[in-house]
Amino acid sequence: MKRIFLFSSVLLLICSISVHGENKSKKWKPLFGTNLSEAKYNADIWSEKDGVLSAVKDESIWTTTEYENFELDLEFKTDNNTNSGVVVYCTDRENWIPNSVEVQIADDYGEHFVKAKAYEKCGAIYGHLGANKDKVVKKPGEWNHMNIKCVGQYITIILNGKKVTEMDMSKWTSGKKNPDGTDIPSWLPKPFAELPTKGYIGLQGKHGESLIWFRNVKIRDAR
């Protein structure tokens, strides 16, 4: 009887530790730490005020840690003709464009995007896969909610409560043509099927004359 009790106690302890560890890994944390303590950025360009991140030039802010198998959650607000993005799986922060995956943030209502390609609109994976719905993003000046889940080569994007994009990177075996036959921009020559699925995460700053704002940017483990 004592042996059974002892075995049950040990099993309960193991389960408790396992659950506690899992809950800890699933807990949300600020992507850039407290007061941007875990961010690589130019303080002359990026600033945080009352919990809102903004930039005055087209330069990105980056994590200091590389991430894989994660869920990223954030809010953003566009300006007229905003053209920004969330960058994941970045292996080279100095030359990030061909060495990462960019989730597009755009003002789909602006004159610059009304006739844009599907993969240039909000919620798309830039240059590679258009969102399945247009104008899910709210009009400039309103806050939007975006959730990006990256598990290996699978990326899922939810914008304002709607699943707008799902990608299996393994299907992008060409650096010139997307699986649907459309052209990939020449400045994105690396096939997604060959890109590492671990890297830095970044947010794009001001593009042209249009601003972008972010808040409540957080991350947790997605395994």
C-alpha cells in the first residue's frame, strides 16, 4: 500500500512539474522586453510612448533573440497609404529582405493599394501569397489586431478575427515563381522552402510619408 501511495505521489509531482513547465512556456511576454530592453533599434528613429511604438524613418526594430515555433500577437494602426510589415524568420538583420518572411501591413483603402497585387495587401505574405480577403484591415486611424503563428514551415495569419492567410513554405520551391504561377519580386530570390524557420522578428518603420503605430506586441511558445 505504501509503495502504491509513493508511486502515486511521484507521478503527481512529475505531472505537476510538466504542467507548470508547459504553462510557463505558453505564457505571453512582451516581444521587445520592458522598455525595449530586448530590442535592437535606433533610438533616434523608434520610440515608445504610453505603450505605443512608432518610428520617424523607414528602419526596422528587431528582437535580440531568434525565435522558432511561436505565436506573435499585436495591434497596429495605419496612416493613409501605410506600407509596413512584420518580419519573421530573419537570419540577417542588415540584409533582411531576401533573408526573411514578411507579413504585409498596408492601408488597403489608400490610393497606392487599391490596384495593388494581392500579395501587396494587408495580411498577405509579401511577394508570395495574397490574403484570401481584401480590406479586412480597418481604415486609417483605427486599431487592428493581428495574430501570426509560425510552426516550422507553416504560417497562419489572423487579422481582426478572420483567418486571412495560411502558408506551407515547403511549396515555395522556386525563387522566381509562386506555386500559383505569379512572379516573385526579383529582390526575393531565395525559395521559401530553403529558408531557416528560426530567426529574428522585426517591425518595419515609417515608409515614405506614411506612419505606422504598434502596441501590445507579445509572443509565446507555439509548440
